[in-house]
Amino acid sequence: MPAPGAGGAEPPRMLILCLLPLLWLQPADAEATRQGGPRLQLSHSDLRNGSALFWEGGVSGGYQALLLDEDRGWLLVGGKDHVYLLSADGSDLKAHAQVHWPASTEHVQRCQLAGKSLETDCANFVRLLQPLNKTHVYACGTGAFHPQCAYLRLGHTAQEPLSILSHTVESGKGKCPFSPTQAFTARLTDGELYAGTPVDFMGVNAAVFRSPVRCSSHNHIRTEANDQNWLNEPDFVGSFSIPDTHSPDDDKIYFFFRERAAEADQWDQRVYSRVARVCKNDVGGKRSLINRWTTFLKARLVCSVPGPSGVDTQFDELEDIFVLETKDPQNPTVYGVFSTSSSVFPGSAVCAYSMASIRAAFNGPFAHKEGPDYRWVEYKGRIPYPRPGTCPSETYDALHKSTRDFPDELVSFMRQHQLMWEAVMPLGGRPVLTRVNAPSALRRLVVDRVEAEDGPYDVLHLGTDDGKVLKAVSFVKDSLDREEIILEELTIFKSPTPILSMQLSTKRQQLFVSSEEGVAQLGLQRCNLYGSDCAQCCLARDPYCSWDGQTCSTYFPSSRRRARRQDVKHGDPWSQCPVTEDNPHSVEVKPVFAVEGNATFLECVARSPQAALRWTLQPAEDQEPRELHQSGEDDRSLRTGRGLLVQRLQAADSGLYTCAGHEHSYRQVLARYRVHVIPSRGLRAPPGPRPPAGKAAPALALWYFWPHQQLPPKSYKDLRRVAVEQDCEQLWYREKRRQQKLRNLKHESKKARVRRNNPPEAAL
Ligand SMILES: *[C@@H]1O[C@H](CO)[C@@H](O)[C@H](O)[C@H]1NC(C)=O
Ligand SMILES: *[C@@H]1O[C@H](CO)[C@@H](O)[C@H](O)[C@H]1NC(C)=O
Ligand SMILES: CC(=O)N[C@H]1CO[C@H](CO)[C@@H](O)[C@@H]1O
């Protein structure tokens, strides 16, 4: 394997370095960012160059509602007063059609009279798009703080590919929030809309509703209003229909949200995350709980890192939820992204839950509070039959065909007991991914289950609050240790604006991402960017990618090509790639001459951000190489992400320096330098006939390594002229100018920013 940067045909260059200023060296930082940093980092402009397609139309409120049609390959996008139909035609993401759907003038005026802003509040922000059937979509918008819903017809005629059916416009109360920023969730299934949403102008009261959308036989039904035990200032995050048994009568809708925790210490004002569920066939009670849920139950969703002294780090605030479908429709894996409200260390975490653990919490004991002055305890009394929360179905009990037939005892129990005593714990008892003290927080996630050579992996695509998408994979290794790998960090949007929505197309292997700036479409992998050899491809450990013998490219599990090389779990190129023992002799040795007492800089750049650089020095042929540690015996040597700097050179620093990149078990020699330290007394010797006999050796050494097409210098005087004046002075002034620039910059901004923006450059 050729060494990077070893300029093949070029003759060895003689390097003499002057004292290198140390201002820009930052060994500690360089080491720190290498740990667990993303393997691939692409800026917005990198992505523009072929990796992603963009549809831009900056608008306040952003594009919050996305609806993907996998079969036809288009994306419906809800924005301010408009719905757009986007599709990618090769080189572009284009709006093929759009429909204008404003709020009524009357409501815009009322909204403004109430003190709201025309720009950011008093418009119809489209927040919900749900498929109704092949030709129609149910759409809801805020309608200038007067929510409205309507049918949207698709592809009716070529002249009018998208239209709002004006006769279908109806109130959106209980389906869609009033404000473009209030949290909510809604899902249309079987002609009914299940929604968790605020129901008033101020956004103070929120409830879980079911509203008929199409000719459905069911009534309107909701959670009890003004009862903190049902819901306590909730922020809804997601809702899903998940079957419980083979009988549709047992089907349930699950709601995910965060709310003020009534059961926590009342002085503590904690927020907890929740999962709640209702039966689809719940029609409310007959004498009590009329048009109220009789099956509404909720449990706490825990995402925490166990601490050493029993004090767990809680990520309490649910931000987004993704239900990863599996072959078994009753048992998808539920992924949540959480943030911590702790101001000590801001952070985010991703936790995964099994449906079994969620069901176990709902089948467990109820929480109970005897009265206002009592604490929450586990309910130990008699539990009515059928068990509270069970759907009326033949599976458990043929007597009760409808929730209206439920015994009074059960209905009155349901009035008092919504909260389960046990919390739902994450799979593995801890997060699959944590990110603390990071510059941004995680806000959205989608998960793709990818079949790799060594098994299935759940790849997380995470949207941040500053316009980025991270691709990560996390798994338990043989040792039971969990490993989290950030594969990519993509800066999708120009400005650091929050990611609002993400849609995954598994069929097309595409990801759609929206923000206030617009919508981006990108592939799930960019394998070719990991590197152009098998080892780099293998070390990347991206389940989407494998080495096909020529390039790093998409891995297809179905293809029976045994030649595909991939090892996600261990990333071990030894087992996967045609690398035999890495031969250091394939890397050319560059001679370096430096003056005693001065400094020299040996360049060596890792090929991936995860590789650690190690330096060894072999002082003489018959001596063993020894490793140069980060903090040497004296602090004359400094290692940076770009190389090694040795200051105040001594004669003993001469020898063969080898730089190798280490990653897992893989070691690759990247650069070799033969450093010759020339005694400074020799250089300072006055120009004269000959140097003292004892000082002849350096001149010989110099001559030996001198570029072949040049004549060797005749004397120390020549050496000084050629080497010092020509090379060094130029370098010195160049460096001085650079320094001055840096100093000026430093005055303007903070040190840390300057460092980040001006990575140390190789001096030669
Ligand atoms: C864009 O990509 C091409 C190859 O796909 C590459 O040659 C070119 O340098 C890239 N340009 C920029 C500005 O990154
Ligand atoms: C879809 O639903 C709309 C509204 O109920 C109805 O008019 C239309 O005929 C339906 N289309 C199909 C293909 O079922
Ligand atoms: C070429 C060069 O920069 N030489 C410097 C080496 O260090 C001595 C003092 O230690 C300076 O005087 C030289 O200018």
C-alpha cells in the first residue's frame, strides 16, 4: 500500500526547519476531538456537490409536515399557507405542484387583534398531512389561531395536480394546535383521527382526542378536561397504532409525550416522559365517563444512565419517537430521543424499548393516591374485572362487547387510576447512545434496520437543533460493552436552524429532512467517501458499506458475492482485507536536517479522525525503536493532529522517526523521517578553510542525503547559505506573517474559535 503523501517520483527533499512558533499547536484538543468523533464530516457545500438535493424556500414556521409516498416517489410538504408536492428528477428536488391554502381574512384579523404577529402566527401553518386513500390526503393547519382541516386531492388533472376541496374544510379543534409552535401529534387510522393536542388559544389545555374523519360510526371522545391526573401540561411527541393480538378488537393507539410529573415531589417541578394508550374500540362509558376514554392508561418512560453510586443520570424530556417496524407487527422496537433538563451538563440520549416492556408496565400494578394530602403509592386493593385498560373483545372476555357495557366498578376505577406504578425501562437498561456537553442537542430521529454481513444493525439518523444530521450505530460487543460509533456528521442546512421533520424512504434508500430553510433529500450512505482502500472501508464500520474489491460501496445482503468485505462489529481489516503484515519499508524515509537547539516539525496526518497517531524513535540501527509518549520525559516534544514538533533539539534526538496510525488492531505506517541534528557550534564556525576534524561527520551526512540533482555544498559556509538563507529565511518570514494574522484574529474572537478555524498547517 503506498504511503499517503510520499510523493512517489519526487526526489527526497531536504528539510531544514527554523524555530517553529508554537501558538497554533494544540495537542490536547487534537487528541480529544479524535475520540469518537464522526468518521465523515460534510459541510453544507460538500453536500451540495452531489451528495444531497435541496429545495429551498425559507419561511417562518418552517416545513413541519412531511408525507412520503413510497410507491410514487413524491413528498408532500406542509408550509405556511401552502402545501407543496416535491419530487426528485435526477439532479434536482423540485416542487411539481403547490396549492395555496390561507387562513380566512376574518381569522387573520382576529389573530392580529389578539396581539399575535402576522408574520409568525397569523397564517395557516400546515402541520398535519395524513393519507386518507390513494387519491386524498387529510390536511390540517393552524388557520391563524383557528385550526382547520380539509381534504387534499392529488393528481386529479394535469392542470390541477393538487387541490384543497373547499367543501370539506372543517374545524381543526382537537386535531391540530392553534399555534405553529405548540407540540402535538395526530394519526389517522381507519377513518378516525387520534390526536394529542392543545385545545385552546393559549395552549394551556391539551387532551387526547378521537374525531371521526370519514363516515365512521364512532363518536368524538377525549380525556377528561381539567384533571391533572389524566394529563398535566403535556407536550405531545408521537402516536402510533400497534396491534396487541391477532384480533383487531384489541388494537390500541399509543401516545408518547412529556408532562409535569404529578407523582414526583411536588416542589421539584419535574418533567417525565410518558407512554399512554387507548383502545381503538373505546366509545366511552354509559353512566359515567360519557364520551371520555375508559381505557386510557399511562406509564413513565425512563431513559437513564446508571450511576456508580446508585444515582442515575436521567434524560427526562422526550423529544421524538420512532417506531421501527419488524416482521412481527405486534412487536416493533420503539426508539426515543430524550434531552436532560439538567443545567449542569446539557445532553441528549437515545433509548430503545420493546413492546413487551411497555405492555408489562400496563399489565403491572397501578399507582394510587388516596387524596390531595397523600403520597403516590402502589395500589394494593382489589382490581376490577375485566382488568382496567383491557379492550372489549372476545380475546379475554366475551361478556362485554363495548366499553359502554363495562361494569360501573371498572369505570369508576378508571376515573381514579390512569398512572401505572412501574416505569418502562429501556432495552439493556441504558441508552443506546448518549451525547453530553455537545455543541448541539438531538431533536429528531429515524431508525433504519440494516442487514450487514455480521447481522442486523439499527442505524440511527439523528436531527440536531443546529441543522445537522448524525448517522450513528450502536451495539453490544462480545464483552457486553456497548460501542457507539458516529459514522457521519452532515451539516444539512446553511444556518444552524433546528431539524423539524425527517422521513425515511427504505425503498429508495433516501432520507428527507426539513427545517425553516427548506427540504433536503440525501442518500443513506456515501461509502466512497470513507476512502479508496479496503482497510479504510472496513475501519469505517458502516453497515451500509462494504469493500467490493475495487471500491467502498453499498452493501447488498442479497447478493451472494463472497468477495464483499465488511466487519461492522470489530472493524478489523486483518480479517477482511488483503493486507498482509504492514510493511514499513514501503514508506519512503525522508531525510530531515535540523540545527541543534532549534526545532523541527515532522508532518504526519491520520487518515481518519478515529485513528490515533503513534510515534517511535529508533536512535540507531542496532537499537530498538522506542515509543514517544504524549508527555515525554521533558516537554520538548509536542504531538499534534498534524505531526510531531521537537524543540531545542539535542544530538540524542537524531534517528529514525516512524509515525503510524492505530485503529483497533490495525496499524499502518504513514511517514518515516531520518532526523540529523547538526551541532550548532559547527554552523556558527566562522567561514574558514575547513571545519575542525571532529566536526566533519555532519557534512558527510548532509552530502549523502542531498538531492541528487544538486551538487553537494562544499563547506559549512555554503551549507549555511543554501540551507538557511534560501529555505529558512523564506519560511521564517512566511511564518511571521501568519503569526501576525493569527494575533490580529485573536484580538477579534475567542481563542477557542481561532484554534478551531485555523488548524495547524504543515510548515512545508
Ligand atoms: C465536487 O465533487 C467532484 C467529484 O464528484 C470533485 O472533483 C470536486 O473537487 C468537488 N468540488 C468541491 C468544491 O468540493
Ligand atoms: C378517497 O376518499 C375520498 C373522500 O372520502 C373519496 O371521494 C374518494 O372517492 C376516495 N378515493 C378512493 C380511490 O377510494
Ligand atoms: C536557522 C535558525 O533559525 N537558526 C537558529 C537556531 O537557534 C539559534 C539559537 O539557538 C539561532 O541563533 C539561530 O538563528
